Amino acid sequence: MSKETILIVSGISKSFGGVKAVDNVSFKLARGEIIGIIGPNGSGKTTLINLITGFVKKDSGKVFFKDRNITKLPPHKIADLGITRTFQIMRPYYTLPAFKNLIVPLYSPRVRRAVGGRLGDRDAVAIDLLEEVGFERDAYVPYKLASTLPLGYLKRLELSRCLALRPEVIICDEVFSGLSMAEIASMVPLMEKLQMEGITVIMVEHRLRELFRLVNRVMVMNFGEKIAEGVPEKVMKTKEVREAYLGTEGE
Amino acid sequence: MELKSRRKERLDRGINVRTTGIYAVSSWREIAYLVLPRLILIVGLLILPLVLPSMYWQRVICITCIFALLALAFDFLAAYVGIICLGGALFVGVGGYIAGVSNALLGLPPALTIPIATLGGALICTLLLLPCLPLRGIYFAIISLMYPLVLPRIIEALDLFGGTEGIAALTTFPNIWVDQYLIIVVVLIALFALRRLANEDMGLVLHGIKDNDQAVRASGMSITWYKAQAVFIGALIGCFAGAYLSHLYGWVGISLFGLDFSILPIAAFVLGGPGTLVGPVLGAFILTPLSEVLRAFGPLRIVFYALILVGFIVFKPEGLMNYFQRKYHQFEHWIEV
């Protein structure tokens, strides 16, 4: 069964001054696929996400979502179409309780359109969503102020903020970084569940072992260029990738 | 000698049976606990004109309420949306001139000019400020401070609306009671409406913009649109104050763009307690009469005024209302650690 292509990125580039942060990167995504983007520090992964989601203006190239050109749309319009993202540096609404953080996306035009008007008891919906990502309702975690939550919960809060929008594509910017092994172990099933629900996921990640358990395909970036793409095991064996990660061998 | 360290322990006094959005009130004591502070404010403001000794102080109350409205607008924008708006004078000036022009040149009564000036003025102010809304940081403050400096010069240079003379002989309110109660009722409505708004969905989105505007954009909402709405609400309040002021004096002139209208509300905001909405109103009700009392000191007036402000910023930066609220809602006692 050939799957419908949901996202096409064709030849996008971005320079900051003389530095080519993203250089002519293209890829395609099928619906329900889960793809990893990896690469050394400063290889342009986050910039690539910013370009796709419209937070940074593209120098050149095009992005299509479900055959619609979204190249020039502002970030909120792109999110409104169903492409949501998490941020690498999480900044929840610190002065609000965790569940109130979700009222903002639940109030968004996209959700209101989906449910046909005002959503019923949003507090309950928000708490259900938080429970789904592992906020223990019985321990009153959803009611805690976001500023008092530990890192692991913040990452999940960020993810649930995306889920609240009922997205079609989720782009995760390093959701595993800074988490303990136990915390990652509890997040992996969550990501698998997203895939089961037919949500397309792009994961930018440094934790390769956990990533390779999840993804069907990885894309490797270095100095803003895509240097390899394919099944994780094969990609990691190619010469360019080994050089990018381990350095060039001295002659 | 053994060093004993002590710290203050705080315990919530509040009602412990509280579910989301509903107070489960079980006794008169608790009802009083909730209602009394609000009642004191409402009743206090309403009987204030009756107990004042002279016409002079009744006039002072009108001016005080104008500053209270501006302080409310500033507090709403600064503490609930994260926009520092130094454009109080812009709102007052635009609102005042629209009311003045429609009254003097078109002959409309105040019952029409005030609503026109409030809505039209707010629309104009929002459009003027729109270009700098997508920007973060200090730019909005600078632009909003600039307009009240530029507009009076334009009026002067082009000799518009009576130029430096202004427009005189506007219709005034029928008597001093209308003067006072009109503005007092508006202050109360604005206060409770803003409080309500802050707890609604819209208020949460605005709060989100203050905490993290990028996350709001990533949630599919245009921050410019929401900020514009917030500025419109702030401008509504400010423009009403301006329109009211022009009918109170029966005169409009370029002094409506005076910096007092931008700066004094900020002082009231600092004194009264940022983010409490009631606080800035309280602050205005302390500062404006105080500045009248200090008139007796002549030129030293500003010095005393500044000293009081500095004292508050240094010793009570949280502001009066935050302090009172804490004392009201919590027991405090010293415990040894």
C-alpha cells in the first residue's frame, strides 16, 4: 500500500550572514511516517524546523503540505493547518498551572473548527490530555504551576500542547535531551502511540539509540546540508556520516 | 551564643472547599470573607462624593478617576499582556479631540460624543500603534511615547482644531453629581470587566503571549491580532477618559497630550501593586489627592512626590494591593528553624 505524501520540502536554504545554516535540503514525508533528523551540533537541524514551520523566513525553496504551498505562510497559519512543533528550549506559560497551559491551544481556531464551536469543559479536556502524556492526576500534577515542574514534565507539557491542537504533523525538537534514561523510557511508548494514531512525526534528536528504536528513516545533516538519508543501520555505516560524527581520518 | 534563625511561615487563610470556578460557600462568615472586600470598594466609591467637604474636592475626585482609568489600562496592558504602553496621553488626547470636534463643530450632545470618541478614538489609536505590535521588547513603549509628542506639534503647526487656542465652550455636564457618578461608575465597570476578561479564554491567550509569544504562534493563533485587541481595550478606557475630560472642562487643547497622562498612571501602578487591577485604582486615589495636598508646598511639591514614589519602589516594590491581599489571605507567624 503506497501511502499518501503529506509533506514535501524542496530545496530550502537559509543563510545567516555568510553562514549557510541550511543549504538546499529536500525531503518527503508520507502520512503516518516517523522520521529522525540527526547531525552534529550546529548542523542546521533546528533552523530547518524553523524554516518548515515559518518561524524563520526562507531564502529559497518551497514547502508543500498536502499539495498546498505553505512556503510563505506565517507560523500561526501553518500551525492552523496542522503542523505543530515543540521548542528545544521549553518555555511554558510559567505563571499558569499546567492544565491552564493547554487552554490556549484548545481555544485556537483550529480546535474550535474541529469541534464546531466552543469546546465543552476545557479544563477536563486539558487534564485528560495531560494524563495521556503521563501527568498523574491522582498526585495533582496537572494542577501544579508550570514553573514548579521538573524538566521531564515540561517536555511532556510541550508535547501535549502540540497534541491539544489535534495535529497531523508533529515536529519534535530534541524532546529527549536532558532527560534521564527512565524518563526517556517512559516517553518512547508515547511516541509510538502517536504513530499508531496516524500522526506524522519528525524527530530532531541527539539520543541516537532511542531514536533508532522509533524511526523508520533518518536524515543526517552536516553544515546545513543533507548528507545521507535512509534506514538507520545503513545510514550510520556510510562514510560521510561517520566522518561527520567522528571526524575525518588523518592521512 | 547560639544563633537562632527564624523565618516567617505563611498559611493560607482562604476557603479550603474550592473546586474549579465554584466557591462552595457554607457560612455567613465565609460569604463575608469573599464579598466584603469587593463591597467595601463599590460602596466606598459610590458614597465618596457624598462625604466630600467641598466642590473643590469633588472636582479632584473626577480627575482622580481619570487617572484611575488610565492606570487600569496601563496595568491591564503591562501585567496581563506584557505590553508597556506609555501612550496614556495619546488615548486622552485623541479621545478628547474627537469629543471636542464632534461637539463644537457638529453640535452633537455629550451622550453621543462620548461613545463616538471612545470607540472611534480607540480604533484610531489601535491603528496608529499597529505597526509596532508584532515587535517584541521596548519598541512599543517608544512609539507609544512618541505619538503624544508628535500629534500636538502637528496640531500647532497646521493650526488644526483651533491650534494652540484649542476648542472652547463645549457642552459641560448638567451638574457636579453627573460629573462624579458618571466616571465612578465607569471606573467600577472597567475594573470588574477587565478582571472578568483576564480569567476568560481571551485573558489566558493574552497571558500566554506575555509568558511566551512563540508558543502562542505555534498554537495557531496570530499574536498581532490578539495584541491589537488588547490595545483596543486599553485605548477604549483611555479614550473614554479623554472624552470625559473634554466635557468636564468644556475645553480641549494640546495640553490633553500632556505627559502627565502617561507618567502618573505608571506611578499609580507601581504604588498600588502591579497586576492586581484594583491596586492601580487605589494608587491613583492616593497619588492624585496627595499631589493636591502638596500644592501648599509650592515648588517643593514635586520633590515630596518623588520621595514618596522612590520610597515605595525601594521598600515595598510589590505595591500596596499585593501586600494587603497577602495579609488578608494568609496568616503569618514567626517560627524557629
